[in-house]
Amino acid sequence: MLINCVVYQEGKKLSDIPVEEISRWVERPDCFVWVALRDASDEELATMQREFGLHDLAVEDASHGQQRPKVEEYADQLFVVMHTVELDALDQLRVGEVDVFVGRNFVLSVRNRSRHSLLGVRERAEREPHLLRHGAGFVLYALLDAVVDRYFPIIDLMESELEALEAQIFEPGSARTNVQQLYALKQRIMAVRHTVTPLLEAVAKLWSGRVPAVCEGNREYFRDVYDHLLRIHASLDSLRDTIGTAIQVNLSMVTIEESEITKQLAAWAGIFAAATAFAGIWGMNFEHMPELKWQYGYPLALGTIVLTCVLLYRRFKKVGWL
Amino acid sequence: MLINCVVYQEGKKLSDIPVEEISRWVERPDCFVWVALRDASDEELATMQREFGLHDLAVEDASHGQQRPKVEEYADQLFVVMHTVELDALDQLRVGEVDVFVGRNFVLSVRNRSRHSLLGVRERAEREPHLLRHGAGFVLYALLDAVVDRYFPIIDLMESELEALEAQIFEPGSARTNVQQLYALKQRIMAVRHTVTPLLEAVAKLWSGRVPAVCEGNREYFRDVYDHLLRIHASLDSLRDTIGTAIQVNLSMVTIEESEITKQLAAWAGIFAAATAFAGIWGMNFEHMPELKWQYGYPLALGTIVLTCVLLYRRFKKVGWL
Amino acid sequence: MLINCVVYQEGKKLSDIPVEEISRWVERPDCFVWVALRDASDEELATMQREFGLHDLAVEDASHGQQRPKVEEYADQLFVVMHTVELDALDQLRVGEVDVFVGRNFVLSVRNRSRHSLLGVRERAEREPHLLRHGAGFVLYALLDAVVDRYFPIIDLMESELEALEAQIFEPGSARTNVQQLYALKQRIMAVRHTVTPLLEAVAKLWSGRVPAVCEGNREYFRDVYDHLLRIHASLDSLRDTIGTAIQVNLSMVTIEESEITKQLAAWAGIFAAATAFAGIWGMNFEHMPELKWQYGYPLALGTIVLTCVLLYRRFKKVGWL
Amino acid sequence: MLINCVVYQEGKKLSDIPVEEISRWVERPDCFVWVALRDASDEELATMQREFGLHDLAVEDASHGQQRPKVEEYADQLFVVMHTVELDALDQLRVGEVDVFVGRNFVLSVRNRSRHSLLGVRERAEREPHLLRHGAGFVLYALLDAVVDRYFPIIDLMESELEALEAQIFEPGSARTNVQQLYALKQRIMAVRHTVTPLLEAVAKLWSGRVPAVCEGNREYFRDVYDHLLRIHASLDSLRDTIGTAIQVNLSMVTIEESEITKQLAAWAGIFAAATAFAGIWGMNFEHMPELKWQYGYPLALGTIVLTCVLLYRRFKKVGWL
Amino acid sequence: MLINCVVYQEGKKLSDIPVEEISRWVERPDCFVWVALRDASDEELATMQREFGLHDLAVEDASHGQQRPKVEEYADQLFVVMHTVELDALDQLRVGEVDVFVGRNFVLSVRNRSRHSLLGVRERAEREPHLLRHGAGFVLYALLDAVVDRYFPIIDLMESELEALEAQIFEPGSARTNVQQLYALKQRIMAVRHTVTPLLEAVAKLWSGRVPAVCEGNREYFRDVYDHLLRIHASLDSLRDTIGTAIQVNLSMVTIEESEITKQLAAWAGIFAAATAFAGIWGMNFEHMPELKWQYGYPLALGTIVLTCVLLYRRFKKVGWL
């Protein structure tokens, strides 16, 4: 679906144009065209390919979707794939895709499977004509920046989730849900990581070493995006590492808890076994068991049993089994 | 076994030719020859070596089979080894091999131990003469692309298998089969990885940096294959990492389950031990045990025992042992 | 908040100047201006940007805070971000930030969320005019050196903490607190690591390979800071590795302890079960149990029971279960 | 001990020569001398050093033995160390060493602590004069190839051993021997790895980048050896990774087994405890226990006990504890 | 403390000289001065700095001590830090430091916290004037070689210690000490590693790529030291890896042992519980229990109990629980 199709001159909006006139405007060196599509159909992509002269393979990738984030040069054009990450109503991660075709004087963005619109990017850019004058390269930066900025709240969320889990680990009795939640969190972190790592590598090509002509004047801006991605990447690595340790520590806590229960089990088993053994002995049917006939035999027996139990109890208490 | 032996001119099929005429056609700079063999015998390979002027070591590798995926340059010829991966009737992974010799104006492909034919590649190529006109390099791309595309369903299958296993991990009682299946899946992932990783490294040489002359005009196509391999590679890494965590988590679940059983064991042992101790005491044979003579001694005793058990039961229930 | 704003000539302090005159002094090639801010407001930063001609993106980073440690070149200016690490009253790690803008003849440092002042750096520098004469590059070195030197006591503290924990691991009964403390220590180490690793990479750019003009004359000094960071980095890696092993070993110790308790449980259970079985047998109500009528039946029975228990006890003692 | 000392011309054997004449023949540019020693004494090495003009450090290394596999250039000479790997009568790994000195027109090989002779290499080389004509570089290739080819059966053996172990892991009761055998296998794999990895790095220097003059004409042959080493290396990595998982899985299986036994223990303990509690109650000595006087009290009691036990048994069966 | 201060010419000792004359001799291009200090005071270092013209930062490092092993170039001088490793009387690792300043025609070595003297190096060097003639670079090599050679016995010792531990792992009952010793050994290995790894990196700069002028003529000698360090490094890596596995295996063995004890516990508990249950039943006080009145009731009962126990025992024996 077409969202916008606008021509800019000197950083200022000239007018909305119909799709068929794109190729005519693109020829003019002093203008640039910025088109935005959403969940584009194959026909729309075909039209765009004709109007902008896009490369077969790039269009094919955009139409298939499900690409890795990447930056590819086709002669003097760039094809950029980014992933968007959003939480849906059920707190599930949803990965969308933004494909951007950049030429000397045009930008075509295609947004797929993502609810967040990128309209804000255009508005902000139109408000700053001195920046928009930098042309297609600057628009690419603005789109990248917008996508990357939306990773931060996701990371923050995952970090607070992990902190909450860390507090739970050392409380007895929640091991099962801890493991489940740690596992689920790890899966989510890995998903975001597969979005960030390749984009990081891709963006590096836009500011360091030989840089595509269209980005040349905006190196510092792309380095800034790169720096944000690096920060996100470091946070993800740290999250991943911490979860690994947390799973290990959770297992330790389970084992420690089990060991404590085994101690209690052993202690109580000992106490009761002693009582039962005494009772068993005085329950034997020998004829000549003088103590059975004593006036105070029974209370003495009870006293012996209780005393033994108390002594055992205190001993186990002392060694920390109870 | 010979499958095809065809001469092309300007991207169009000229004619099938007998094997002995190959060398005559290869000399003509305006044509190119595309030969396909299957499970080739040493004699067939020797004939091909003579006709195309292949290098000793390359032919030796093709005849031995069991090579790592690789791309090797011999003067102006390329020798490419790829592995095919298929599931047989019993869902076992079977690794086959496709060896491709590429020269300035010929392609020779040898398929070994693989059921999937590559005929489709030739048909599609012949339908697009404007691409086939790019010559031997394009055919190599088409073969690579066909082999790599067949990795995707295998990856998808392994991903759904893992998802099914993940659901099982958190259900009690299936730990044993989980471990077995996770282990088997990991083995399969490693097998596919040994197919993909070296091919990834090899294909990189076909589009970045200094590129063999025969691939020069098709860089963007090889980059596309490379990109697919990178995606597969990332999926495999992610699968491997997840399986590692899953095995660890499965062990955690077993330990947690054991710990819960130990708790139940301890609780019930405590309850019965208390009952038995009481019964043992009143089973002693002392003469002077007044309560034994009481009218309601027995029901009182039973009541005491039951009460103790109930109290213990509720206490254990409260601390979560039962 | 402004702390200092001083002009230097030939390495000697000329005078404090008001903020508005900065741009006038910066124009003079024979002087350099060194300004220090603390928890700067956006207006202060805006003033500084005007006076020194700083780059938009750098000022934005300084105003947002929470950057990764880094060194960025903007034309002939440098923007350096470092993290300070301090322990607060509760022994919690607090990470602050020092942002430094360096130009051909000025240095602007902005300290955020950190209690340690950097005044000592200025004092020491002013005491050594022959070094301060090296200009802005030397001041950058002095600031870096001051920040990095404060990492060492933190590392030392964490190392002694780990040593104390190591001694505890092999003592029975403290597994639970060990795990908790090891986990907390690991978290702290990771936090410091995220401060050190990026700074290490950043400082490398100041002495090896192509070096920013402003640092050119002080390469050996930056290499020295780099070397300190490398040492800290190695210590952190070693700490991290050791903690990993310590967590693993702690788990081993818990398992070993549990295994020993299980042995004792089994041994005592065996001894009491034997006693109880004997008592049970002689407590049966058969009419024809001749030993029940013997004169010394009871002491013999008691003797048998005690003997059995002693024999079992010694046997368990021998195999190390008790 | 001297094994051979032969002069070749144009790839053909000229004659065996005495050791003292070596230096005279080495001077002739159209010949080359190939000497083979076995477990050479220091005097033999000194003679060789004199005759061939070998470097002090290289000779020292050869005389000490126990070097890492490596390729070192001394001016226009090469010093190559390879390790041989053999299984002795007791299936123990034995690591031997082959040191090769290569000059423009000579090869000196010294074999240490290895039973496999390298005579076959010379025979095969002499049968192919067109290859032997390539001179010293080709002989080095042939020796490398022979040593590397002997790694394959060792790898195969270790792979089948691991497969056998994998089958055992999932069978209960063999955990102890499994661990022992996995550990021993891992040790063996590490030993072979220490032989292969440095050789891999060393051989890379013989075909890629700047190549020693003596190997220049044989690049493709060295690349072939390199490729074999890469394959072996990948197999070893795979073996190592699999053993790591196998040890982990084995531990999982032990824990699972233990957990199953704990379940059975708990279940049977419960059943017997119930029976014992009932018997204990009816074994109490209260005077007024009417059921004791019933005609069918005893069978009813037995029935109750058996019924309780059966009910418990079925319940435990149902939840999978028995 | 000054140990030696000697001038050499053409590789031969000229004479001992007083410290104050050093600068006069260093000016002469045909001589070189070799000074050795031990646990040097700051004044001694200041004197040396004056005489040899050493760089501030290098002298500061030498006076602080506790540097990482490294090689630093200051203009045409080299500053080299190495660590010595020794075992003290209590078998504790002690790390000392040797700092070497190397100029075009002087060497200054400072040995700190190390008992092993380096006198042997000077003696051996003086015995070989043809090597000593290579000058300062050769002396640096000789010192490096001496320090590195002393790592080998430490490595050997740790390897035999590990082998002894490996044998213990599979013997039951020593798990606790095993873990403790493995942990201690790992700590020691890490300490040596922190000595070796940075030195390895540092020495690489002395023979590969651009090499400091003073080492230029001795490349092959430094490569030899590098090679030794590489061997040590590989051994340490192997040790570390093996210890990791050994700790894991030790935990497996503990778990296996515990599982075996649990089996025995369960088996004996079952046997005794059966006996006790029978005895309990015949100890009930029902009036109508005909078997109690039988002539051979008691022996029959005993027989039944024993038989049951024997049957259970054999059954447990068969399934391997006893």
C-alpha cells in the first residue's frame, strides 16, 4: 500500500506526485523523491522497480521478506534491510521488516509486518530542511535511527524482567517457574540479537572504510547509529551471559534446597527410628522382662524415649540439619 | 553416468553433443559446454579430464568424494565442492556431494550420493537466455543457488522439532526422551553445520575481494547466495545455542522434580513414622499402663494418631512439601 | 555547573576567564583553554557548543549521558567518553561519566553522576608546566590516567572478596550464601568490564595506527594508559573465569555434601531397621516361641540386637559412610 | 641411523652416495640430494649440518625433539616439524616426530619415535619422475601428504569409538564406564589436535600469501594437504564438541535414573509404611478393642492392609513412580 | 642493588666499570655496556636513567613493578618486562619480574622478587664471543631465553599433578579433595598463563613484521623464543581445558556414586520393610489368628520372613542395586 510519494527540492517539500511520474522526477539532479510503502504487493514493487530502476535481486529480497538485516550495494544504489521489534498485546515479540532502497536522489522505504508507522521520521525531517538538504543519505540515517531507537525500550524491559527474576532465584520454592521464565527470556534475547548483530555489521559499512557515495556526507550520523547499536549489542551480550549464570545458579539453589531437605529427612528419620526401636524392644513378648513389671516402668520408658528424641533433636539442631 | 552434454551459444541451446567432441567445442570462444554427470566412474572422470583439461588434484578429489565444501582455483579453472542434505525415508540425514568444474566456457557438474536431480536448474536456465548468456559463472551460481535453497526446509524442520521439544521440557516425566531427542537433534544440526560453514567461507571468495575471472560478472548473484548461507548459518548457530540451554534446562527440571519427590517422600515418611511411633508405644507390654484399661482408650489413641497425622499433613501442605 | 575556566600559555596558567570570552581566546594559536563542568545543564552545554564550535552529535551525546565509553573524531576535534566507577556508602557500585571535548587548543571536561572531583588532575598538571606545554593532548592523557587509576582499587577489592569466597567454598554449610555472593560479585565484575572493554578499544586509537593530530605528540603517554587498561582487563577476565569455576565447584561441594548425608542416612536407617526387625520378630504372638520363655531370653535378645547394631556400625564406619 | 642418501637428476635416481660427498653434489644446480635418517644421533646431525649448511637453531630443535609442528624459514632453507600419530599394541596413542630440512636442491628427513617407515614415499616418488622433477618442494609435499594421510584412520577409529559410546549413554547402568571412556577419548582427541592445529597453521604458509621459494611451484599440492588438514581439524572439533555434550548428557541420564529410583523408593516406602502402621495399630494392647474379638477380625485386617497396599500401588503406578 | 656493570667490545669483556662512567662508554659506538641490578631502589634507577637516557614512563614502570609482561619501544630504545615463575619452599607459585632496558649499545636488566639469579646468562654469553658480538639484541634474547626456559619445569610439574588427579577422579571417596586440588591447580595455571600470554604477544613484535632496530639481526633467535612460548601456551591451554573437563567429570562421579548409594538404600529399606511388615502382622492382637497356635507357626513365620528377604535380595542383586 502506498503511504507517501513526495518530491523535495533543497530540503523542502515540493509536492506529492503520482507514482507514474517518479521516473521523470528522479532524472532531475536537483530534486529527490521519497516514497513510503507498507506491506507492498508484488505489483507495487514491480512498478517501483520500473520507476527507480532497482536491481532484480534486491526487489526479489524485498518481495520475499524474511531477509537478514543487511546493507547491499548494487552499482550506485543501496539496498538496506532492517528488522523492527515490537511487543504485541500478549507481550510476545514480533519482528517486522523495513526495506530501504536508496539511490543518488531517491529513497524508497517498504515496511512489512510492523504496526509502528515511520511517519514521524518524515515529519521530523521536513521540519529540519537544513538537514534534509543532505538528501537521500540523510533520510536513510533518519530511518535507521528511528528503527534503532525503538530497540532501547525493549532492551530496558528485558533488563527489568531479568532483575525481577534474579531476586526470585534466591527465594526457595520458585525454581520451576524461574527456569521457565529464564528460558523464555533467553529465547527473546536471542531473537533480538539476531536482529541487532547483522545490522551492526551492516551499518559499519556506512561509515568506516570505503563508504557508498550516497552516505559519504553523513558519515558521522551513521557512526552515531552504529554507536547506539554497539550499546544495544553490549547490553544483549551482558543479558545473555547473566541468564546463563542465572540458570546455573538456579540449579545450584535447587540442589542446595534438596540437600537441606535430605538433611531434615535424615534427622527426623533418625529421631523416629530411635523411638520406634525402643518401643519395639519393650513390645517384645519375653516372659522375663523385669522392667515391664515395675510400678513406674511405663513412665520411665516414655521418659527414656522422649529424652533420646530430645537429645537427638538438639544434636541435629547443632550441626544444622534441623 | 552421463546425464547431459549440451553446447550453448548466446545463452541458447545449440545441440546435444557426444562426449568426444567436447574439446573441439570448448576451443570455440563464442560457445560454452555444460555437462552433467551422476555418480561418475573413474573412467568417465578421466575422459572429462582429457576433454576439458582439468587439473590432476581436482579430478582426484572428485573421484575420492568425501571432500569438505570448498572453492579452489586451478589457474583459470574453478573446482567447487558442495554438499547436498536430504532426509531419507527414515528421517535420517543423508549428505550427498555435488562437484563442479568451471572453466572460461564450460561447466561440468558431478552429483554423488544424492537423490534430488539438478535437472530443474538446467531447465530454468534455458528458459532465461538473457541470464544464461552470462556464461559459465551464471551456471555455477544457478547450481549453488539450487543446492543452498534445499537447505532451508531442513532448517525449518529442525526448528519445528526443537519447538516441539521445548514444550515437552517443562512437562514432568519426559526427561529421558527429551535428552535423547535433544542429543539426536544436536547431532543433526552439527552435520548440517559442517556442510554450511565451509561453503559459506568458500562462496565469500566468489564475490568479495579478488574474484575468479569466471565469476567477475556475477558478483551480485554470488553475494545473494552468500547472504542465504549467512542466514542459514545464523539459524544453525541459534539452534545449537538453544539446544545447549535446553539440555541444561532439562537437567534443571529433573533436579527440581527429584527435589519435589524428596520433599513428598520426607513428608509422608514423617507422617507414617509418627503414627508408627505412637502405635509402638501403646504396643509395649508394661503392666502398669493405665490408659490401656480405659473404656475409650482405643478410640482416644486412634484419635490422637489421626490428629497428629492431620496436623503434620497440613503443616507439610503449608510449606509446600505436599 | 561551571567549575573552572582557565587560559594557559606555554604550559603556565594565564588567568581565569569568563565563559563568554572563551571563543576569543581559542582563536589565539599560542594559548589553550581548559574548562571543567559538572553535571552540566543543557544551556551550559549550548553555550560551550557556541564558544568552542562543537559538533551537534557530540553535544547531544554529552547531554543525554549514558553513552558507551568511546573516542570519536569530529573533523579536528575529539569527543571522549569515559566511565568512572565508585563504591557508595552501601558498597554498591556507582557508574559515573566523564565526557571530554578536545580541540587543537582547548579541553572541555564534563563530569556527571560522580563524587570524585578531577581537581587533582588540574593541580598536578599546573605543577608540571613542561608537560602541560604539550597542550590539549596532554590534558586528555592526564584526565584518562586519573579515571583509569581509580579502577585499580575497585579491582583489588573484588579480588580480595573473591579470595575470601574461595576459602568459604570448601567449608560445609555455607553453599547458599556462597552462591549469592558469587553471583553478586559476578554482576559487579560485568559492570566494571562494560566500562573497561570499550575504553580499551577506544584508547587504542589514540596511540597505534593513524592517531588524531591532537594526540600525536603524546603517543607514549596514551600507550601507557592503554597498558594500564590492558592489565585491568586481564584481571577482570581472570576474575570472571575464576567465578565461573567457583560457582561450578560450589555446586560440586553441595552435591558431595548431599552424597555424604545420603550415606549417613542410609547407614543409620540400616542400623535401626535391623534393630526394629529383631524386636518385631520377638514381638510376634505365636504360642510356641521357646526363646520367649528362657530365663535369659530377654538379655540375650537385647545382646543380639546391640551386637548386630555394633557390627553394622563398624562396617559402615569402615566403608566411610559414617 | 642413516636410511638412504640418494642423488636425483631430472627426477630420476642417479645413485646412492656416501654421506661425505653430499656437499659436493649439493653444489651442482641440476641435481638434488634426498637423505633420510631415523632416530638420528647428535653426531649424524652435526655431519648433516656441515654437509648441507643447516642453521644452528634448526639443528638444535631437531636434536632436542619434542617441538610443536611448525614451518620455519632460515634464509632460503625451510625447517619443517610434523608429528606422526600411531596406535601401539595396547591401543595407546604414540606421537612421533618427523623433521624435514629443505633447501633449494636437497631434502633431509629425520624420523623419531615412529614405527611407520616413510620408504613408501620415496618409492612412489621415484615411480613418477615427471613429478619428482619439481624437486625439493615436491618431496616435502610427498612427505607431508604421507604423514597427514595417516591421521585419517586414527580419526575414523575415534569416531566409531564415540558412536559406540553414544549408544551406551542412553542405556541405564553404564554411567561410570561411560564417563571414564569419554574422558579417555577426549584426552586422545586433544592429543591429536595438538598435532594437527599447529601443522594446519604451518602448512598455510606454504601455499597462501608469500610462499617460500622452494614451494613456489607446488602451491596447489600444498593447498591440497592443507585441505586435508582442515577436514581432519573439523572432524576433531566436531568430536570434541560432541564429547562435551555426551558428558553432559551422561550426567543428565544419571540424574534421571537417580530420580526414578527415588520415586520407586518413595513409593515402596509409602506402601510398606501404610502396612506397618495398620499392623502397629492392631498390635496395641488396649483392653477394649472390639474388632480384635471378632470372628473374622484377622482376615478383615489382612484384607484391609492388602487392599490399602494395592490401592497405593496402583496409584503410584498411575503417576509413573513404579 | 648493583650486581654487574661491564663493558664489552667485539663480544669480549673489556672491564668492569663504575656506574658513573657508563654514559661515557655508551657514547662509544664500538662498545656495549651490560648492567645488572637486583631489587633496584628508586635512586639506583634514577642514576641509570641519567646515565643511559631512559624514558620517564619506562623508569616509572620499572620502579612501580607489577607490570604486565610487555615490549615497548621508546624512540630507539626498548623496554621489556618479563615475569619469572618459581615454586617456593611450600610449593607456592611466586611471580617475580625482570625488566630489561635495551639501547643500541647497552642492556640494563633489573630483577625483582626472584631468587633465581641470571648470572648464568652472562657467563654463557661471555663464553661465546661470536654470538655476543651481535650486541644488545643478542643479550636481550639470552635473557628472554633464560626466563622462558624456566617455565618448562613448572609446566611439567603441573602436568604430572593433573595426571595424578585424573587417576584419583575415578576412585570413589576422594571427590572432595579432588575438587579442592583441581581448583587450586586451575588457579596456578591461570597465574602462569597471565605471565605467558602477554609475553607471547610481546615477543611476536620482536621477529615478525616491523622489528625494532636493535633486534633486527637476531630475528631467528627471537622466533625461537616465540616458538617456545607458543609451546608453553598450548600446554597451558590444554591443561586448562582438561581441568574443566575433570571438574565436570568429578561431579559426574559424585552423582553416580550418590545414585548407587540411593539404590542400596532403597534395596535394604525394602528388604527390612518387608520383614518388619510380616512381624507387625503376626504381632497383632486378634483373638482368632489360627497360625499363632500351630506347633510350627513360629519357624514357618521366620522361614517366610527369611525367604522373602532372600528373594528380594536376589532380585535387587540381579538388577544391580546391591
